[in-house]
Amino acid sequence: MTRKLVGYSTVGTNNKEKAEEFYNAIFSPIDVESFSDPTDDRITFWMRNGGREFVLAIAVPHNGEAASSGNGSMTGIALDSQEEVKEMYAKAIELGAQDEGEPGMRGGTFYGAYVRDLDGNKLVFFHFG
């Protein structure tokens, strides 16, 4: 039997409204849409390709404790070109993200750029090729 592996990533936030503004602005150039579950106001999702491809979710922690970034944890966001990687990185920095590594080749055909979002979550925008 052949199975398709489906994955997703959720990062925690202590300020959902600010996090939504941040990610809406970052994702606006690449046709990613956000939506919230009407039954759970603590989480927001971003999807592309008409809701068929999950990109990311943010959530206020369910246990009511403060969100924190994980040491060694990182969320990768695949993009269609090196130019998109550069654009996403620049937009993130403009919106207040912390630089963790400017866009560039990292080995083989991996082109990536690293930032920490407003809650300290580490992201990598990347393209293979």
C-alpha cells in the first residue's frame, strides 16, 4: 500500500493578534490564506493551493501556560525559488523578526534563510535547486 505522508507544524504564541499580523504579512506574496477554527479561537492556520497544502499554524498553548520556543526546534517553509526565500526573509526582518542566517546556499542544492519570529520560534525559508 502506498501512503502519502502529510505533515504540519504549529508554533506557540503569547500574542495571537500580533502573530497573525506577522504571518499574514509574510505569507501575502506567496498566495497563502489564513483561517481559524470557529470552535477554537486560540489557533490560526495558513494553507495554500486552495486549502490542499498545509503551511503553518500558530496557537496559544492549550494548557494555559506561556508559549516558548524550543531549543533545537525549527519550522521549515518550502518555497518555489531562491527569490521567494530572499523576499520572505526580508519581509520577516522588516516585520521585526530576528536574523538567524541570511539567505544563501547551505550545502548541496539547499538554499535557505533563517529567522526567529516575534515569539522566538525559529523558521527557515528554503528552496531546493
